[in-house]
Amino acid sequence: MKKITILLFAIFNISVTFAQNTVTGTVSDPRKEVLPGANILEKGTQNGTTADFNGVFSLIVKDGAILVISFAGYEIKEVAVNGKPNLNIVLSEGLYLNEVVVTGNRTKPRTILDSPVPIDNIDVKDLQSSGQPTLDNMLTFKVPSFNSQSQAISDATAHYDPADLRGLGPSRTLVLINGKRKNQSAQVYLNRTPGKGEVGVDLKSIPTAAIERVEILRDGASAQYGSDAIAGVMNIILKKNVEYSTITTRAGITSQGDGFNLSSDYNTAFDFGNGGFINLTLGYYNQQLTNRAGSPGVKDLPANPLPNWTEWATEDPTLGMQVGQPDMEKKIIY
């Protein structure tokens, strides 16, 4: 009797083992861009996993299982395994009006409200409509909890204007370009600027003509990306093969008549090789200095004022200090 019991137990274990399969696959969108972090769940169970940075997943499921694949901003898809060991799953984009509540304005819906965390999907036209000259300033006027302001009396930090999300340090926001980390600047932020002692990404170095849209996760994602994503994740999607070339020019000046700035960028694409293409963007940005330190005071004047002392005192570098934005010129190729 004991031998029969052992034999039945072995047969049962073998049948259970054979009833399970390992399924691997890749999750991508219609443009063949992988979707890292996509959720894969065996329908009707708690058995699931997430796609890695390359959009690849592996999951042990039962025979006849149905996989439920989901990703923020995309339609949920169900796929039957049917003994297939490898699956290439393509999710369709799906932002519906019933997923968004728009109050007090006529802007197009852009935020997914039924997601566990707030996600913005902003088209480049919405950014350009802000009238701002650089990407960091555009995002300041379009994204809640994102902030970037011109820095005065901050030495080289004034060339970068540290940007932060949800009030956390600039180094706590992960910036991706097409899903890959963008390098941070080598400049350590100085003086009493946001993120003093940290480094961040120079968003001014990304021309808006090269951008298709900006995806922003306004919540921490350190469990998936690391400590540089504590404040959130910003994924900048660049344009692919475009039908038309575009050129954009913006200019502005302060109410005091100084600080003139000019921003211009050009984007085009052309075929390359067998079915390939090259997308090229040229960007140029120039700003002139501003100074709100005021005129030199009486205590700064020489004991015996010279003729035309006003001009002399204004040009004397030992008098007063400069408080404002610096002269800056950027030439960018993307």
C-alpha cells in the first residue's frame, strides 16, 4: 500500500509539472518601441510579472492560460498562450475622454486619472504654445509640480537653471530620452540655488523641434529606476521619420529693455539605407544679460568726483555687483 501511495504521489507531481509552461515575450507599441515596466498578469490569478528595461518578460503559467497585458496610456490586451513559448505583444495607444476630467478650460485631455499615479502625456505643440524659449521653461508653465526658474548670483549654475519635480532636488528626477537615461551635467549647483551641491540634467540643451511628446510620471519610481527617480520620471520621446521639415523661432525681451533672448530650431528627416532614416535637429539659443543690482551708491564714489563720474562708476567693475541672468549662447545638434 505504501509503494502504491508513493507511486501515485510521483505521478501527481509529474502531471502538475507538465501542466505548467514558461512563457517569454516582448511588449512594445505600434512604433516598435519597447515598453519597460509593462504589467503581465495571468488572468484570474495573482501570478504576474513586469517587463524589464528592454520590454522582455518571463512567466510560468498553466496550460490554457490567458495573459492580461497593461501599460499606462495604452489599451489593455488579452493574449492566449496556447502552448506558444514566445510572444511578441503590441499594445495600442488608448487615451479616452472618459479617462480624463477637464475643468475650467478647453485644453485637450492629457492626464490619466484612473492610473494609480498621475501621468502626463504632453504633445510638443502644447509646449510650444506656452511662448517660452526653452524646454525647462515650457514645462514649468505646463506641468503641475514642475519648477524651473532663472537663477541670479549663482555663478555657472545660472547657465542651467536647476529644475525640480514635486519640490525635491534636481538630481531626484530621472530624465529619459526614448526610454534611456540622459546624462547629467558636470556642473555642481552652487550658492543658494535649488539642489545646492547636486547635479541635474540640462534641459536647455534639448531643442523642442526634436521632440514628439513628453511623458511625465509625477510620482516616485525609485523601486524600478533607483534613487534618481524619487521625485518622478520624465521620458522625452523624439521624432521619427517626419514628412515635413519645420523651423521655429521665438524671441523676447524684459520690461526693462534688457535680457533679449532668441531661440530658433530646425528639424528635418531623410531616408538612409534600406528602409532607415535620419532625423536631424539644429538648435540655437542666445540670451543677453540682465542686471537688477541698481546704480552704484554715493559711498562707492571717489572722494573728488571726476568729470562724467556716472559713466565711470557704471563701468568700474569694483563697484556694486551684477544680479541677473548671464550672457549665454548655445548651439545644438540632435
